[in-house]
Amino acid sequence: MKIILTADVDTLGNAGDVVEVKDGYARNFLLPRSVALIANERNMAVYEKVRQQREAQHARETRGAEALAEALKEVSCNVAVKAGEEDRIFGSVTAPQIAVALGDLGFEIDRRDIILEEPIRALGVYDVPIRLYAGVTVSVKVWVVRE
């Protein structure tokens, strides 16, 4: 039976692929879970239209993320923390604190998009990568300064 995959299936392929599977596998597993459609002319036309809409949506979101990345390239934010001797800070600077600092500058960035391999534990200037969208990442300068 020929089917159109509507979602990625590890053993078969990616969404949008037309594949040949056994009838029982399609009827009992793929079709009830809504990860496939029977590949007839009507479903092919409908799915092609849906695929074009998804691609257009993806292109719009990528353009928006790239525009935001261009604006963020020039930005540097300050995070003021209490520090002791030898520029060691009490606690650490984490992604939510950086998100708040960027929010104060007018950029609404989700804390989960800020990529910190480990929390910042000393004063200084750090380049912090931010994932804006799939394939769009920008680096922002974060100044950790004494309060």
C-alpha cells in the first residue's frame, strides 16, 4: 500500500515522503495514529497544499528570526551582581537573568533559548549564544559587572 507520511517515522522516512508499506502496518499502526495518509490523488493534492503552507510559514519565521538576529548582533547587556574578592561573584549568572536583562532592552527572549554550557561565575564579558529559530543562532555580549 502506498502512503504519504504526515510525520517523521524513524524506520520509514520523513514527513511528506511517499512510501510503500504492507497493508496491515498501514491499517493497524500508521493510519490510526495519524502519521500517514493513503496515497490517492485527492490526499496527494491536499497534502501538497499543506506542505506548501508549512514551507511558507517556516520561511516567514526564519526571516523574522534573521531580522531579530541582525538587531541582536549589536546588543550588549549588563547583568549587575554582588561580587567578592578576585572578581568571584556570589552565586552565578543564569539564563533567566540574561533573559531579564535582554527584556529590559526591549528584546523578548525565552530563557530556554539562551545556551549556557554552565552558569557564569566570574565578572567579565561573555559571548552568549541564543537560538532564535531552527538554524538561526546569534551571539550576544553579556557584561557581568559588580553591583
